[in-house]
Amino acid sequence: MSNSAVTATATSDTAVELTHVTKVFWQSRPTGLFRRDTHRIAALDDVSFTVRRGEFVAYAGPNGAGKSTTFKLLCGMLAPQSGRVTALGRDPARERIAIMQKTGVLFGNRSELWWDHPVRASFEWKRRVWDIPDETYGRMFKTVCDLLELDDFLGAFSRELSLGQRMRANLGLTLLHDPALILLDEPTLGLDILAKRQMIGFLKRMNREAGATILVTSHDIDDLTEMAERIMLINKGKLAFDGGYEALTRLTGDKRLLRFTSPDPEPNIAGATMVSREDGRHCYEYDAGAVSITTLLRSLADIPGVSDVETGRAPIEAVIAELYRSWTGKGNEGAGG
């Protein structure tokens, strides 16, 4: 497994560091009327990496891979069984309040907005409870309202907002205290194309202009490659890859999906492999580095009744699966970036 990012980085230049971190949970399951079996689940298994201040890092993996556990360790919500965790030079388990004063955390499936109050009231609540200085609040309030276009619904109740509006408002709330470290778990979850582009553009600007260190998770590899230059892949509690997207494609190929509709039950697509088909909707996988789009279109032209053609990168689960297949029988050879 890759620990390529663990380098001799000066402490003052380090935003996040995990050193041989293991976090284990125990799960009890019934095996009979009066019996239960206990299973050990290693959410993180000897994970090490370093993130420098000002980096924008994608942290990806399937559900249950260990992403949320990592974020909770960095926030001080959990403590590791072994190893060392530091965030902004502090131990989160011992100095949680000090760290959270400089950290913004957003989980895409949760909201800190008051459901039956205007969005502005949630912002004012955070200002007072967090004791945010007037200068910081005024500057960040204007920044998030302008860049996330919140002005039109600041007076609306959270329950009245669309998903995209609620995600933007939650992100704005997360950033009101001008955090140096930003942890985002699926911030584009459920957003339409326009809202997603707006969210990604805002995050890149925060990283570029404010120098914020950002760790972001997503199941959408397109989002990850657009946002971050460095990608860390985690699977079953192990760090599987740490490097740039080009290094990842050298290991796995540039995996893409081709989807289209056709009444043909088994269309033949040169250079592509069928992944699924249902009710005339077909999905094929291909390597964009080995097969040109021109070749694919020629194959499609020979298939009767083709419509609704679309392509996109393979989901992160497929990328990780291909990565592990490439390592079969090779130990740790090839890991890293």
C-alpha cells in the first residue's frame, strides 16, 4: 500500500498527519436465539499520510472504506486505538475545541441549519455560539453570500429550500469562522450539474485565494479530478493509492463508461466490455487511453436504434477494484504516485 505522502515535512507546514493509525470497531450479530457473535472491523488499519497547509486533497473510497472515520478522528469525535493523529499541529482527542475553532466540517447527508428558522437565523446562531469576531464574521458572511449566491434565500426557512440551496447554505455556515482546515464529506451529493459546478468553483477559489487546506470525499471521480491535484484512495481501512490522477491512470487505465439505449439485446462494441443491460439500456466499460471515441462511435453507428448516448468516468469503486486487480500477485509493487 502507498504511504508516499509521508515525507519529512516541517511541522509548521503540516495541516494534517496520520502516523500508523488504527481504529477498530466491534460489531455484535445474533447467531441464534440466545447467542451472538462479535466481529472486529478495522475502519482504519495502519494508515499514514501527511497533508501540507494549502493543499486541496481528494480522499475517496467505497462506502465503509474509512473516510468518515478519518474525518471524525481529525475532529476529535473519535480517538485511535494506536498511532498518532494531528490536525493543525494539535492532538484532536485532547484539544478538540481549539482545533474546531480553526476547522470547518460538512457532511453531505447532514445539516446544521435550523429546520424551522430562516437561514440567516442559523448564521447568527453560529456567530454568537462560536463567538466569531465581528470583522471575521462580516468578511466571511459577505464572501459566502456573494460566491454561493445565498442572498435570495437568506430569509427562507431551511425546510423550504431545494437540495442545492440547502447544501450551499450549509457550506456557507461551515465557513463563517474562516477555518484554516476544511473537511467536506460528499459536498456535491445530489446536486444538479449547475449547482455542482458552482460548489466546486467556490471550493477551488477558497483554496487558491484564502489558502485553506481542503480534504474532500466524493464517489464521483470526475468531481475529484476537477477539484484536487492529489488523490488518496482508501479501501477496507487501507490506503490504496496516494498521488495524482495521471499516476492513477497509469496504474488502472483511464476507465470510462459508455451508456446508450438500443433494442439490440447484445450490441457489439469494439474495444469495450459490457457491464450491464436492462430494458434496452446498455452500459459498457472501456479504457480511453486505448480506445478512441471515434472507434466507439463507429461501432455505435452499426447498431440499430441507438439513442441517449453518454460517456463518463467509471465510479470510484470500479477504479479501486481495477487497482487491486492490477496488484494481484505483486504485493505492494506499483502502489503510489
